[in-house]
Amino acid sequence: MPHELCFLSAAELRARIQRKTLSPVELTQAVLDRAARLQPTLNCFITLCADEAMDAARQAERDVMAGKPLGLLHGIPFTVKDIVNTAGVRTTFGAAPMRDNVPEQDAVAVARLRAQGAILIGKTTTPEFGSKCLTDSPLFGQTRNAWHAERTSGGSSGGAAVAVASGIAPLAVATDGGGSTRIPAACNGVVGIKQSNGVIPHSQAQDLFGNQTYVTPTTRTVADTGLMMQAMAGEHPCDPWSVGVPVPDYIDAARAEGDLRGKRILYCLAPPERSVSGDVARAFEASLGKLAALGAELVPFDGEGFNVEAMWRAINHTVWRSRFVDIVAKHGDALSATFVRQIQSAAEVSGVQYQQAMFDRSRLFLRVQGLLAQGDLLAMPTLTRTALPIDQDLFGTIDIDGEACENVRGSWFPWTMPFNMTGHPAISLPCGFGEDGLPIGLQLVGRFRGDADLLRAAALFESAYPFTDRWPAL
């Protein structure tokens, strides 16, 4: 029975705890036992908080038995990516120079989950400062894909996705600056959303107004994503984009009720001159068929204007250089050569080039707005192929059906970066498997601040493709 608890959704666990048929102590112990057993294989944690988690579980059980009011996520275990602050629990940012960093305060999103009764069990792996799509660093080594030990978990929220995919904990706090939630979600067959800008406050962003990074949920099901969003969303004075943003009923929105009749979905397989593997193309075509069967009208759009890696890099790497140039100067020998190279590359971007990239970002927003004036949602593959080899070089080529493609970012995830810059909500959903047995993801994009409508469409798609019946053989 304890082993089986690890394969239940947070929604089901919540119901059992509220009915007093499941003990938070039993659940938390089961999750911690599974984490300890799988950690040597998967390496998805930097820190496990076993003692603190069990103390919290015992208190949660006392509250249940005393009949006290219960929070939305009372007694449910969750993990936090190790670049998101957790009070009293070390937060290393995946970087050796930060190995002993212990924040005094929780990030706002974490504090809100704890306030709703969720129990933190550990901090999940990330490349240094969340800087790449592959989860490894000199501090902890490589995090392996939940489905195949010789494939990457994706990144930069690789540990978060693997912990959810392997049944360690049903809920994970991740982050997304260019696809860092959706990439590992697609690689590991879980649900990863990058919500609209401002829906979940970001309390660690340094550029409050130009920020394109998000603190995000990763879960096994759309319903669980709705639960997390309900707990995490709502305005906060730390984030100007959150001010005045209402909080709809995300739990209700994430139910698979109704159909997609009357909805128009614009779709595109790939931006111009980007390759897509045959199995991804087939899974995408089958996904469009499921959306059509749900009643949606499907209309193609061309991918012009969506090859944005150079723009994303000019903005993002300049931000990184501003943040990390001193750390590189002081601790370069303790950091990976890949991270150092990315920071150094931004020295070549002039102020004029940076501002031009920001102008381009505005034009991209208007391009997406124009498309979503013609339709309710956009659809595309999350990634152009399944998970890359675990030893993939960020500056190397990737193989797509025997073709060597330059530029890992632009070739592997051209569809994730645009929506970090525009702020539109985008969700990656499992939609099939490649010939290599690895998961494939479908990305749906909604209207700005139309997160509830996006969740409803995602839940309906999920109901037509019951991926949650399959688990990796660990």
C-alpha cells in the first residue's frame, strides 16, 4: 500500500486525507522512502528534507484528527527546484559556490504552498543558475531521464520533472526562462505549464519589468496543475505584473468537462527551416486528430517570425552577465565551462543590440496577439525530437532522424522560447511516444491571461489521451 500511494494524483491524495482514509505521515514516509531508493539511479535531488518533512506530516495528521480547517494541499508532499528560495533549507542554484546558501525566507510561491498545508520533501536538481536545457552541474553531476538512463532529463527543471514522472512526489515547483519547465515535462512525460506573466508572482526576479522567467507548477495531471495554480496564484506587491490580476477557479477550469466545439486552434509543426523527427510529426498529427474529435476547428498557420533564439539569447545572456559576471570572476574554476562560456558571450552584445532585441520582443508579442485574434489557441510540438543523449554538448549539434542540426536551443525547442518573451500561457502535455520509447509533448498556447481556458482545453485533451496510465519502469 505505501508504494501505491506514490502513483496517486494530488487530487486523489487530497480527497483521501480529507476523508481521513489516508494519513499524511504514511504518505510522506512513502514518498521519502521512494526518493531515497531512486535517488542513486535518477539523481534528481540536491537536498532531501526527511526530518523536517516528517515533523510537518505529524503536525498535519494532528490537525486532521483534531478537525481543524484544512488547507487546499494539506499533507501533500511537494518538491522545489533548487533555484527557488526555501526558508531554512539550502538553495544552491546548482552552483558549487552557492553550496552552503540558506535563504531566510521562502519564495512567495513556496510560502503559499506551505500555507495551504503542502509538505516540502526536498530541493530538485538544476544546472547552474538554471542556465541550460540539460540538467547537470559540477555540484551534483547528471540527472537521468525517468524513462531512459542514457538520455537527458531536459532542463533546467530536470529534477522537478523526474521527481514527478518517477512517482516520488505529485507536485513540483519549477521555473521557466525559455522552456525550462516545458522541456523536461516533454522529456519525461509529465504536465508542465508556463503560466501568463503575473499570474504567479515571481519574488526573485531582479528586473521586475523586463523579466521573462516564471515560477511554475509541474505535475502528472492537468487537475493537479489546477490545484497548484489555485494555491500559488494571486497578486503580490513584489511583482508588478501580478498587481490587479484576478484569480479564477483554476480547479474547476482543470476539469475535463464539455468539449472544444466552437473553438478554433491554429497549428504549426515547425518554424521555417527547422527539422522535426518523424515520430514527433506523427504524434503531433495524431494530437490534432484528438483535438478535432473534441470539436475544435483546426487551421494551419505559418511559423514565420518564431525563429527567436538569437533574440532570446541577446536578452537572456545579457541579464545573466549582469547577474553572474562577478561570480565567474571569483569562482570560475568551480563552475562549468559551459556556464562560463555563456556568461562571457554576452560581452559581445552592445546596448543598442540589447534594446533592438527588446523591440523585437514587442513585435513578437504583437505577432502572437494577431494569431490569437484569429483563434482561441495555438498548437505545436513542445520539442522537435525526444530527449537528447545524457552527454549532449550545449554547443554541439543534435541528431534529428540522422540530420545533424546546429544550435541546440533553436533546433530542439524553437517553440518554447517565444512565449517566455510574450508572456502568453503555454502548457506541455504528454501526447505519445517515439520509436525509442521516450515521451513526446504537445504544446498548447492560450490568450494572454487566458490560463483558465487553456487548462480546460488541456484537461479535455488529456482525457482523450490517458497517458497517466503509463509509468516508467524503474
